[in-house]
Amino acid sequence: MATKATATNSTVTKGTAAKLVLRLAGVGLTAAMAAIHLRLWAEGYRYLDTIGPLFLVNGIVGILLAVALLVTPVRRLGPVAAVTALFTAGTLGALILSLTTGLFGLNESLDVELVRPTLYVETAGTAVLTVLAVATLLHRPRPERHPRPQRRQVRHIPQ
């Protein structure tokens, strides 16, 4: 028979484990997104006027965000996960624009080598990081509150 303390510890452990899995998945997906952009930059995108520098910046910022996700203390993880989710969503949006209307003169195709894997990585990254951000921002550990000492009631005796 589980005691209340055991049930609480089990719940905390499950929540902590789930956040750790989300965190590590977010780190991996963010690093993969950065690696894809750096590879494409190195393989020729660097020669494109506007897109080239943006791919380099995306790769560098992606690496920095992946490292930040990895080393940030749990109590500050929510904002870092939220910023990384927004960055990843913006990158996904840019890819979708380049596939549909074009972006800075670049019209991508689903047939280009890394477009489909990039779509998968960025979609999964946005979802995982959003869940992580919400989970850590909504379920922050609260400091223990000590019960207030009860006030002694003083009777007023009329004179």
C-alpha cells in the first residue's frame, strides 16, 4: 500500500522524468536544425545574397540555444524553451514561405535533398519545445509555505 508521501514522490519523479525527456529531445532537435542549416550553408547556400548569411546565423543561434537548453537550471528552463520554440517556429515558417511564395528570391522545392527532413525536425522541435515551455512555466516548483502562526485573540473587556 502506497503512502501519501510515496505517491507524491512518484508523481514528482514522473514529472521530472518527462521534462528531462522533453528537454533532451528539444536539445537534439534544435541541434539537428542548426546542423542542417550549417551544412546547407557550407554546401553552397553561403553564396546566396540574403539567405546565405541567414542560414549561417540560424546555425550559430541554433547551437547556442541547444547549449542553453542543456545547461539552464530547471527553474529558468521555461523562458529558454519558449524562446527556442519561437525561434524554431520562425525557421519553420521561413521554410514554408520559401516552399510556397518564395523568400528573398529563393523558391524551395520538396524535392531538394534536406527539405523534408528539415520540415520534420522543425515541426517536431516546435511541438516538443512548446510542450516543454508550457510544462515548466505552469508547473514550477513552489517554495514551501509555513503555516502562519495563529493570532491570539485578545478580548476587549469594557471598563
